Amino acid sequence: MDNPTDTVKERTRPTRAYKIPDIDVSGLKGLSSRLKGEVLRDFNHDYGNLLSILNTSFDPMALITLFQFYDPQLRCFTFQDYQLVPSLEEFSYILNIRITDDVPFVRVPKVVRFEKIAEALHMGIKEVERNWKSSGGIHGFYLCFLISRAEDVAKREHWVDFSRLLAIMIYGIVLFPSWENFVSLAAICVFMNKNPVPTLLADVYFSIHSRSKKGGYVVGSCLPLLYQWFMLHLAVRGPFMLKKSSLKWSDRIVNLTSYDIRWNYCVGKVWNIITSCGQYPNVPLMGTRGCISYNPTLAYRQLGYAMERSQKHVEAFESVYFTDVKDPLELEKITYAWTKVHKRDQITLSKKVPIAMGPYRKCVEERVKDLLLPFARSCPLYEQPPVVLSDTVAAELYIQAEADNIKLKAKDQEVGLERYFQYHEKVELARKLKCAQGEGSNMTRAQRRSQDLMEESLYRKQQECAKLRRSENNSKRKVQDSEKQLMEEKAKSARLEEEIANLRAQQRGDGGAHSVIRRS
């Protein structure tokens, strides 16, 4: 008799024993505390988010568990229904360091040119030669020398030199570690090249890939940066670290589905994606330890674009993997390929929405069946949406449409209830108005009668006032006429008096002449 389905143990693939080296960065943190104000702003502007990487404390078990999901054939991490791919654009976003068009770091030069190192560190050539050491077959500076040098320039407040020394130490100890408390020539060369992101991604892939079969120490990669990248993808579904802290990392990660992953933490910051270089169908990377390729087409969803189809064999499987010493001719081909970088943007890619269509989902499911998971699944950590089987509509879009439909129905119900209450309120107001009109009808008629009487009385008073104004105006006109006649009479009297005076004067003149005649 067959066993019940829930009692059948899921087949898993063997796990590997990884080890994470412990790096002491307390001295670098002490130096970084001296950066304040404008000096700190200038450091972040010139060197990106190096201090955030320096201060990142991570759980080694989280990374060791992540390494178990590494898919060496596809150069990605394959989980139960999704894949995650560290990409150039994501590392550039986290570090806030732009990927330039220059060819990245190629190899450590065979002949050391101390004058260039002295110029990069703002030191004298003799001081560089005197402190240039070898450790484990690697050439460079001991960390204690660079720390003492940084403290000396800090006392003299030469902050440009101090910032440069601190950045080089972070490059050598955190980003490109090679030997304990030792800053290698490779790290210094990457710093001087000023295009560290491709080299960082190369070291991450090369270190994990080289240990994917035999395990051992994972060195030569920026583990704090990789941890920060992984945690950013797990930060979307609530307090993941606190809520499930009682579970092992293996139980936490293996039970996560694509709906629990944060796909859009840098969507708005990435518009151009490096998809291939030269004749290579994917992107070959040159690191401090060797060369390896990665498949950016698997990272479209992380960068904000839809995964619409299964990946072609040549896009996802063609790769390079070797140390630069073993294949110098291929290294030259890769170097030349980086002079012909191919990019794609939103115009040539699909719509900017981080979803996975049916063909890609089926491809991942088939890959999981062939590869197997490193741990057995139990139950999802969070409530999952209903299963949607469709090749033309993404599950995320279907779920979003359902959620929008539920919201519209709820809104429609709210509008219906609001209309119902408004109708009843209208009916109640009409009833109250009718009652008020019935009770106050008599009072309304009396008020109308009194108003009519008042209007009639007011009209009569207005008529009387008008008559008075007219009589007053007539009286004024009569007075004015009387005054005018009086003035005319006065004028006539004055003229008569003047004429009488003239006649009297003439009479007096005639009487004098007659008296003279009589005397003679």
C-alpha cells in the first residue's frame, strides 16, 4: 500500500560544508568615526556607500544557507519557484558606484610600478618601497602600516589623503580580501581603475562557484555586500528576521515563494541593463582570482522587467570559468569584449513590471525537478494567493486584478449604502417640512394680512410725502418768482430815480440862463 502523500519525504540534493572567514574591521570602524560633516559627505560622494558595507554585520549561517541553493550551471540561486541572480546593476545601486564605460580590472601587473602606487596613496616613492611587503605569495601593504599612516594624516587634518587611505583599506580588507590584515596589490589596482563593480561581482561568483562542489572557505568575495543584497530581497514581507527567528535559516529560505520576495527595491533606479559583451551571449566577468560569466537575462525580474519566456540555451548556459593564469588568450578576448558592451533599456525590453509569465515559471519548476532543492519544504511562511495556471496572464497580474475587483465591489457597496441613507434623509426632511407647513398655515395668513396692511399704510405715507415735496417745491418756486419780481421792481425804481435826477438838473440849468437876460 502506498504511503499517504503528506508522509512522503521530499527528495533533496546533498549540501556542502562552507566556511566564512572572520574579518576584523574594528580598526577601520575606528578610523571611519573620524569622518564628520563635510568630510563625511565628500567621502560618500567620492567613494560611494563603502561605510555602509563596512558597518554591515551579517549572520554567516544566512550566507552558508544561501550558498546551498547555488545553481552552478545557470550561475544563479534557484529556489522552489523563483531564481535570484546577483547583478551588476544591483551591486552598483547598493554601493552607489556607477559602472563606467572603461574596461574593468584585468589582472595584477607582473612588474610593480611604485610611482603609480605612490601617486594613488599620496606617499613618497621611498616610503612605498620601504613598506612594500609580501604575505602568502601576495604583495602589498600590511594593514597596521596603512592605519598608522591614516592616523598621522588625520592629526594634520589632511582629510583628502585620509579618505583615500581609508577607502583603499576598505577595498583591501572588506571588498577584495586576500590575506588577513593585508591589503593586496590586486585591491590597489582595482581602486586605481575606478570601476570596481564588475570586479566585485566577478569575485563573488568565482568564489561561490569554485566552492560549489567541494565546499571550504568562501574567500575573495565581498560577503557583507552579498548579504546586504540578499536581505534587500527578503525585506518585503513584514518582520522576516524577528517573526521567524526561532526557525533555522534552511527552513526560512526553502519555504519562501516568489510572492514573499521583494522584486522592486531598485526598479526605479535601473533603466539600462548590460546584457552581453562582444561576441559572448552573456556577460564575462574578470575578477582578482579568475574569470567567470553570469546570465543577466535571469535578473530581468529583479531589475523591474517581466520574465515572459523560458531562457534560451545559449543565453543561460554558455559560460566561461578559468583563472587568468591558465588561459591568457581567453582573458584577452574577454578584455576586448568589454570594449563592446551591449545594453538594453525599456524600449527594447518588455513592460517595466516585475512579474513572471507561465513559460518562465514552468522552466523554473522543471529546473527544480532536475536539480532538486537542498532542503525539504514544509509549509509556506506566509499566506499564499490562489494558484493560477495560465501561460498568457501572470499570476501577479491575476491576483492584482482580483484584489482590485474586491476593492471595487467594496466601494460599490459603500456607495449603495451612502445613497440609501441619503434617500431616507431626504424623505425625513420632506416629512418635517410638510408638518411645519401644516402647523404654521394660520400664522402664515395672519402674517400676510398684517404685512399687506403695513404695505398699504407705507404706500399712503409715501404718497403724502410726495404731495408735501411737491407743495414745498411749488412754494420755493413762488418765493423765487417773488424775489425775481422784487429785484426787477427795484431796478425800475432805480432807473426812474436816475431819470428824475437828470430832469431836475436840466431844469436848474435853464432857469439860470433866463435870469441873466432879464438883468441886462
